[in-house]
Amino acid sequence: MDSNDKVIPIRRHVPARELLLQSFHEVHDRIDSLVWGVVDAAQRDDERCLGLCDDLRSELSEWNDICLSCIERGLLANDDEIRHILRVPFFMVSHLELMFLYSRKNGSQAAYYRKEIQATAPEFSQLQARIVSLLTVGGGKA
């Protein structure tokens, strides 16, 4: 018996197109809600801000996996722009965390850091909207 006979190929399960799109939009909505939750918590100097950032990272990881499945299904183009856009939100979460921590450490500059946090949320939403706009559904846009 040849050793190649024992190799079992592992294939990643890619869900049906409709389920994939539904998951895509559900996670997208949760991310949007979490981003604004982080902003709200940061504005109130609420300790939960950091926990919300962790939750946001988890949702982004799930969204990233869904986007990769969309690429496999041909719903998103497999190009450098998509790969770049998928990495940026993780950096933005770190930026939100740092601004929150700086605002707590340096009370005299807290207003500046909170303003920076407030400005990051729309950028986050615009980045997500860019991916949604690149998602093709039956030849059209989602």
C-alpha cells in the first residue's frame, strides 16, 4: 500500500452563499454596534471600553473569516485592496484602546484623546462600507 493512499485531503467547509451573506451582514451589524459602544464607553471613561475592544476584535476575526469565505466563493475579489482592508480594522481597535488609555493617564489631554476616539468610529464605518460595496451578489452590489 502506497503512503499516498493514507493522505486524506482536508477541505474547509464553505457555507451556502445565502448563509454566508446572512452571516456577513449579521457580523457587520454587530461590529458597527460594538464600535459605537466603544466610543460611548470611552466618552464616559468607562472601564468596559477595553472589554468592548476585545469583543470587537473577536467579531472582526469572525468577519475576516467570513470575508475569506466570500473570496473563496467569488463574492469578493481576491486582490490586495481586500487583503489590506481586512487588516486595517485590527489596527484601528488598537488605536481606540491606546487613545482610551492615554485619556485616562493624561487627564489634561483627555478631551483631545476622546475627540480622536470619536473621529475613529466613522472611519471604521467607512472601511466596513467599502467592503460591503465590494461584495457582489448575483452580479450586483450588496
